[in-house]
Amino acid sequence: MKCRLLRTAMLAMVAFTLVLFHGQPAPAQNDVTVVVLPFQVNADPKYDYLNASLPELLTQSLGEQGFNAVSQDRVRTLIREQNVTFLDLATARTLAQAAGAQYAVYGSFSQIGESISLDVRLVNVEGTRPATPLYVSQTGMGNLGLAVGELTQKLSDELYAEDSIAEIEVRGLAYLDQDVVLSRLSIREGDPFNPRAMNDEIKRVFDLGYFEDVRVSVQDVPQGKKVIFDLEEKPRIRAIGVVGNDAIDDDEIIEAMNTQPGTVLNPSILADDLEKIRGLYRDKGYYLAEISYELEEVQDSSARLNIVVKETKRLYVTKITLNGVEAMSESAVRGEMKLGTRGIISWLTGTGVLKEELLEHDAAAIEKYYANHGFVDVKVSPAQVDYTEDGIHVSYDIIEGPRYKVGEVSFAGDLLVPNEDLRKITSIDDLADKGEWFDRSMLREDSERLTMLYNDLGYAYAETNVRFNEAAAEEPTLDVTFTMTKNQKVFIRRVTIDGNTKTRDNVIRRELVLADGDLFNGSALQASNIRLENLDLFESYDIETVPTDDPKELDLKVNVKEKATGMISGGLGYGSYDGVFVTAKVNERNLFGRGYFIGLTGSFSGKKTRFDFSFTNPRVYDSYLGFGLDAYYTEESFPDFDREAIGGGVRFSHPIGNYSTLHWGYTLERYKLTDLNYYYFYNTSSDENWSSIVNLGLSRNTTNRNMNPTSGWRNSVAMYAAGGIFGGDDEFIKLITDHNWYYLLPWGDEHIFHWRGQAGALLETPGGGSVPIYQRFYLGGMNSVRGYEGMSIGPRDIYGQVRGGTYQFFTNFEYLFRLSEEFGLQGVAFFDAGDAWGGFGEDVPHLKTSVGAGLRWASPFGLLRVEYGYALDRIPGQGSPHRLEFSMGQAF
């Protein structure tokens, strides 16, 4: 009784395991017939029943996989009829033939301790190949079902491998190429045929999205199996129309779509197209616009696709609510946000249009602002956007939390320098000394500076970890600890360069401050990046640190992507002073891949014509010496005379340190003055004169970038000397100094303060004559003192006519602010002051001042400047103190 119960429970458990193992029966049928013969059982006698039960279970399992499995009743009858007492290969083949099967399975079941195993042979009745041995094992009789299921899977794989796919046929295509389907399938001709995989292939074809129905059938052919896919295509799009649109043209909508006339309708692609169209409407403020489609069925399985638009009302951001702002000024918090409400000049600035990417940006900006003002636990919820009849309402929920001050600042870990030196390069401790609020950005910058300090000492993998804990104090206070980990000191093993096809390696290597064998230095690596950027030869670049097998060494890999360096361009524009001007330019900034510059420029306007040729080798023989050649021809009108000149020169340069450059050169020029005012007396005996000029200058640039800097200085001092030992008809000394300072204002990277100051002096040489008139200074206009006409500021004669001065000074104070990043629109407010003096009784300056504002637009037509200046002083012939000036150019 007990053995019978054990047997029943065991078989039930095995059967249940087989169901879990196989899941659903295989949908495909197979014409392969298999006979499973009795198993030899090598186990405890209580398991002898498996001799007959295992074949029964395996027969059932193979049948569920789609095979024709001979029933065990038929097997037992054949064994009795043929009086079989022992199974071997020949007997198994004989029994399979008698049962009408192509294959026979026989073998043994063994139990050794907790281990159980099934060791079988798969016999091909035709004898075309030897019997295939198969073996599976498990631990414990409870896993017998898993063992039978695993054996079934192995038998299935072997039996299916007998048939291969001889051909794949695709039927029913009217418009699509069959490669669209074949490329999606995972099966190929010559692969083993597996009917269980056909459902997966059907799904793959359906997922293409082009078909209403997909059916698969299989035919026997002499070479194996022929798999046939019968497909029913969705309709072909004969034409596309747009219905209900007014704000956006049909062409713009259709151009945004991937679905095009002549293609087969694909719902997945069409869904993406509808979302793109919704995006077009959202960009224009139609956030509630409804976009759908409809098909007009026509003949020949084709249809007209209509995009149906319901535009509804145009909405703008009319309200932004900040909930929970208590300790901070709400206006200051709003100043950190880029999203704004609709205003009077929104047509120009683009504010009021909801850009979804700004919602996440503003949440992060608010959190950053709070964290930089002591609220380290601040929480800012994602934006809540409500679309109402009167506009879009955006709200943020802010939980400020406690506000912390800075407590004790300490250093721990691998301290290579005294604490006093570490404190000199950190700023968070200054907040502690002043009792000011905690600043997370300052903490991050201090961490970066400390890491850079260790990098500069050769520790390339140095780390700075920051820990801050709440201190015991009367008010919330955080103690800060910087923990330094130096890791291994590292040397540069090798510097490699990749990606340059035109630029020679030496042009890149000479800009790298680090070389093979050098001790790693973080500042040097940073300087190398800046120098590569200043080359302006690469679309992108990256200096990658690559670890080596030796922890004491690393490689530097410089990856560059070159950009076009040759240019043919022209310009057409208008300036308030020059009038209409035309320019043309041809240049190459990387001649022969050596970094040479060569250029030819021509410009024409109502007051000036000029041609220039220039060649520069910035690094002669890879040294730091720069060399250049120039030649030019110019005609220019001044208030008192006209000047025509032709000349040329040489110039040299050499860097001094990381930021400064020494310049010197020589220019020889032949010129002629015409329409000379009779008040000037010029000591020449002919119409043509020679000018021989040497120059010496020093420049220094510490700005963070060359284009549109936000911080740093640009300073230059230059001296020009003519005559004397240098020869020529002119004798003078001219001094010019120019300074620019850029400062990022604390309320955002769109707000910049810019100061410029320039001073100049034109001096007589000892024993020389009067200085030449064409070298004198004239001020006024967009590039010096706005609000006054160009070249209108200077000494005047008794008739009130402006004459050039021998001294000049002007200064500009500008507040620059971004109006639209997307359109490159920038606003400016300014205060200017300056004067040119010396001669005609005006020997002391009387600064002329002005105020004003303007717009600067990086337009497709070039930089457009529109600036209004109001002259605060009166000069002869000025007329109205109001002056609107602009300039514009176009490159093509």
C-alpha cells in the first residue's frame, strides 16, 4: 500500500514538473514518428515501476512537442510478439521499423545516493548515422520531472536537426520588397528547421507594422523544408493631406513626417509622426492641439492619409507659482529660472512659450540656488503644469528645510602639504570665519582645486572626498572635512594621437604641455586642452588618460576630429558710418597640415577700400617663435584728407609664460595724401611719401574662451616708431594700450559685466618734425564712444571743423544679458566716455559721455548690432543727441 502511494505521488510530481517545464504544447505539428522503449532501472527495487512509467512519461512529453510518439500499449504488444528480452541497437531498430517509426529511444535510469541520471540512445532506423548518446542528471528523486523535461528538450533538438530549411518564400507583397521581411527573420536557409520557432518569426514580421495578417506554412521539398510566409499588406499611402491646420503650413507638417506618399502604412511610424506634429504645435503655443489621422480608402489597396488637426486656443505661460518660499526672496529664486511668463517683448525674446526641457532645468536651478545659500536638505518637486482657458500655470512645491552655516573645516587622509597651504586654496573656510551660510557650489569647487593640487604633484588618480556633519551649536551648523587620498604617483609613458588625417602630429604635439616621461600634472593637462581649443583646427578633441599594466605609468591618447579649415566667404552689410560695404575673403588656417595661415581679403565701402594678403607660421620649426608676412593696399577718407597707401611688413611673436605674448615687426609703406585741408602743413616735397615703422607690443589674455568670454582679462600695449635710424619721410612715436575685463555677475551665466579702456599718444621724435596727420586720433561711433557720429570727437579749428588729436582716451562700461539662447539674442546697456585732444588749443581732455542700450543678434546674416546712444554732451555740428546705429553682415 505504501509503495503504491509512493509511486502515485512520484508520478504525479513528475507529470506536474513536465507541465511547468514545457508550458504550452508546441503549436506546430511534425511528421517525425518516435518510439520510446522500456528503460533499464538501476535503483532501489522500490523504483522498479519506472521501467514502464518513464517511457510512458517521455512518450507523453514528446507528443506535447509535436512529434508522433508511438503509444506504450503498441510498444508492449510488439515486444511480446517479437519475444524481446534484451534491448540493444539492432533490436531497437527492428522494433522501430515494426512500429512504423523513424527513430527509437532506449536507455537506462540510475540512482547513486542523491544523484539520479538518464542515459539514453537516439537511434535512426535507416542507419544513416550512428546512435546519438544523450545524458542528463539531477539531484534528488524530486527532480525526476526536470530530468525528463531536459531529456525531451535534447531529443527535440536532435530530431529537429534532421530537417533543414531549404527555402524561404515570401508571398503577398505588392509594394514592399521581400528583403524588408527576410532581414527581420532570425532563420536563414540551411538552418535546422524547428516548428516551435515559427511563432517567434510570425511575431517578428508583425512587429514590422506593415501587415494586417501573417501566416506561415511548411512544405517538404527534396532538400528539406520550404517555409512560406503569406502576408497581407496594409494599404499603400497614395497621398497625404492635412485638414484643420491654420497656424502651421501643410508643407511644414508633411516635411516633419517619416510617412511619405508611396510607402506602406505603418501604425508605429505614423504614431511617431503624430507626436512630432504635436511637438510643432507645442513649440508655437498650441499645447491642447489634437492631432489624429483618417484613411480614405481608394482602389488597388491604396489609401489617402489625412492628418486631422484641431488647433484649439494658443496658450502661453501666464503664471508661475513657487509654493513654500519663506526664508529666501521669491524674486531671487525666480531669477534662477529660465522659464518666464508672457510679457510685452515676448515676441522678441520668446518668453512665455512652454519648453518642457526647461521645467526640469528650473527645478534643478532652484535646488542649486537653495543649496548654495545654506539649505542643503532642500526638496523641489517636479513641475506641476495646468492648462487652463487663460493660459498655462506652472507651479513648484519647495520644502526649504533648515538653513546651515559653516562650522569647523578640517583636512584628513594623505596630507602632503601643511593645512595652512590647503586653506589658502579653499574658500569654504572663509565662510566659516565670517559666519556665513553653507555653499554647496563652493564646496565642490574647493574639492576640485584640492584634487588639482595633488594632480599637479603627479598623483593622477588622487581623490578628494568631502564629509560634513551637523555640529553641536546654537544654530544649525555643518562641520566640513576634506579627506585626501593620493594613490599612486604617475608618469606619462607615451603620448599617442588619433583621428588626424590632414594635420601633422607635430602640430598637435607642440601644443601639449605634457610629453613622454613627464610626471603627470593636472594643470598641464588642462592647459593642453585650452591650447588645442585655441588652435581652432578641430571639431572636437579629447585628451584621454589610459591606464597601463604598470600602476606608476599611464598613456595620454589625444583623440581629434578635424574640421574644414579652408574658407571662401563674402559679406554684404551696412554700417552707420561706412554706409554699404562689401567684403570677400579666401583663407586657409591649416595650410599643408602644418598649421600655417594664409589669407586674401578685399573690402569696399563708401569711405574705405582695402586689399590684404597675410601669411602666418605660428611655430617656426616647432619653436615658440611665430612669423608672419603682410601686404596691403588701402584707400580711406578722413575728415580732413584722403589717403592712398601700399605697403607690407614682417611680424614676429613669442609667448611669455602661459598667458602673455611678445610681438614685434616692421612695416614699409608708400602713401599719398589728397584733398588736404589747408590748415595742415606737411613737411614733404612730393605727393608720394615713405613711412618706415617698427613696432613692439605685449599682449596678455586670461579670458575663459576666445568667443564671448564671461571672465578674465585681455590686455595689450603697443609702441610704433617711425623715422630716425629707421629711415622714411615720417617721424613719430605712437603708443596704444587697450584693456578688456569680463566678469560673470552672480545672478547667472547670462549676465556679464564688460569694461574696456583704451588710451593712446602720438609723440614727436627728438629732433623730428610734426607728426603726420594720418596717424592722429579720431573718436565717435559704435567702436569707441556711441551716441556721437563716427570720427566726430577731436580737436576743432576756429571754424569748428574736427581735427585729429595727438592723444586719446575712451572707456566703455557694458552690461550684457542674454535675451534668447535659442536665437542668439543678447541685450546690452552701456555708458561710454572719451575724448581725443592735442592741437588747436585743446591740450587737455574734456570727456564726452553717453548712455544707451542695444541688441546684438547672431543672425543667419552675420552679427547684427542695433544700438541706441544718447549723447550727454554737446559738440559742434552734432545736431540731435539721439543716435541709432547699426551694422550687419552676411557670410556666404
